[in-house]
Amino acid sequence: MGKAAYKVKGGKMIKIQLALENKKIKDLKITGDFFLHPEETIEEIEKNLRGHFLSREELVHVIKETLTSKRAVLLGASFEDLVRCIIMAGERND
């Protein structure tokens, strides 16, 4: 399982635990001290990313779509920061 932690410049910490199978996201856990409202949106992002390839384009699309559909507000980090940390964890997947 790949793990990564990313400190957002002037912001919060994002932590990712990621498992890949055949270059696709098998499992994902997103934690940190950033804020997301409504809070359950984080579980939706994790669920929606399962089965997708670990590519920047797919991550951006799925995360933006989930945030928009839930009318979610992310504070202390951006969706780009989430993408960056997920990719970092994917590079460390064993």
C-alpha cells in the first residue's frame, strides 16, 4: 500500500493511503486536517475513484465532478492538492 503526506503551502496536511491493482485504484483512504463540507463527501470521493487509473486527468475529473455534484466546499486545500498527494502515494505503492 502506498502512503503519502502532503503539506499544502500555507494550508493543511493531506494524507493518502492507496492500493493499486493493474494500475487502477483498488482502495483509497483520504485523511488530514483540511476541511470538507459536507464531510461525507470524502467517502464519496474515495468510492468514486475506485476502479479508475492513477492518471492526473482521471483524478481531476472524478474529484471535481464529486465536489460539484455534492456542492461541497473544500477549505485549507484544493482539489489539485488532493490529486498531487494521491499521485505521490501511487508512486510509493508496493
